[in-house]
Amino acid sequence: TLRLYPPVPLNSRVALRDTVLPTGGGPDGSQPIAVRKGQVVVFCVYAMQRREDLWGSDAGVFRPERWEGRKLDWGFLPFSGGPRVCLGQQYALTEAAYLVVRFLQRFDRIDPVSGGWQGK
């Protein structure tokens, strides 16, 4: 869910020094991009996490098993990353894990409701 609906869908950073992004420029996106010190770089996490070249042809589908054997990398950024990563990341992930454990402790099984949940 965090991949498809990130809490911060659009983010930005200010370049602290001149640098070059290895790809993203040119007509096909394969050319480098020069970024000057002081420039604002805006990135859309919402779009990045739906890229078929990173997540497959079903990138827009919630499919939990896609995480089996996959290492989290810079393609997964619901909490941003690096030195300015969200301060609440560990709290949110710990809270989610706690809820999963409590559900598993409380219920023997959870049966799906016929007809789905959408629109209710």
C-alpha cells in the first residue's frame, strides 16, 4: 500500500553542490542531467513507484508477494531516503508490524467478503 499510495507523493531537494544525475535526460531518458548547486530537484514518488520498468507490467496492482526475495532499494521511497529520511519511518513500520502480529494472535483466519470492499 505504501508503494502505491505514498504518504508524501511529491518531494524535493536542493542540490548542495554541482552534480550529475546519470540518467533521466534526453529524448529517451538515458542521458545524464547536470544539476547545479542551489537548484531544486523535484521528484514524484507516486509516479516512480508505478514505473513498469522497475515493478513489472502489473506495477499498478497491489500484489504483496512481489516483495518476496526483493531487497528494498531506491525504487521504494514512501518515506524518502538518505540523510533526510522521514523521522517517523521506523515508528510507522513498527506500528504496522505490531498490528499484523496482533491480528495473527487474535484471529485463526480472516475470510474474504464476497463482492469486494470497493464502494462500501
